[in-house]
Amino acid sequence: MPLTIQEDDLSGPEIKALIQAHLANSAVFSPPEAIHALNADGLRVPEVTIWSAWEDGELVGMGGLKELSPTEGEVKAMHTAAAHRGKGLGEAMLLHLIAEARRRRYRRLSLETGSQDGYAPSRALYAKHGFVVCGPFAQYRADPNSVFMTLAL
């Protein structure tokens, strides 16, 4: 069965568990003061839309967009379930988010990710799709634990 990406209201037990896994993964690589991942309540706000990725009836990943302004968005909550990493699912979600940002007519899509080695695959994925390192944006401040990236659309 092909990968299905759908908007998610964050009410199901599978997505709640994946959000917890995302937060736990962040805690492995980042010091507590540098974790910018949001819990379900933080993601369940009007300016954030979350999509879940399903394969053969199993939740395999998630990703989101936060509207920063009518012309700029932020990638949020990118996470692939550990058992499904390396299959291109994160890339499929990122391409979905970029397409949605273009559909919304954003001119810029930005993100914050960790600077630690555990985030290297994520940074490589973003760079592969045209994101370049930039300075802090929105509410973020310079932090040696963070890498900020942006993509002009």
C-alpha cells in the first residue's frame, strides 16, 4: 500500500505516541533548554497544521507547518518513526510541506533543528531540498545547539 499523508487533528492514540517519541528523541540529542519540539497541546493551535503519514495502516511519520505570517511558514514536528527511518518517508513529508507552503503562497519556509550529530541526517535532507543555513527567525535566538535554515519559495 502506498504512503498516505493526511491532515491530522492530533486526537488519535498513534499520533499522540509519535509526538511523545519525537519529544523523547529530542531529549536524547539536545539539552533541555535547547528543545524546541512541541507537545500535542503546543501543536494544537490555529497557526499550526500537522500531517500524519501512514503506510499499510501504520503511522510512520508526521510533519507540520506553522504560519509565521501570510508570506512565511515554519517546518515543525518533522519525525519519522524509528522503525521506518531510511526509507524516504521524511523526504516525502518534507516535499508535501514544501508543496503546501507554495499552495499557501508563502515566499519563505524556515526551520530550526539541532546542531548535534544526531540531527545530521535531518540537516542533510533539508539541504538536499534547497534549505540554506540562516540566522535565527521569528521568536528564536542565536544558540549553539540550534541550526536555522530557510528556503526561498
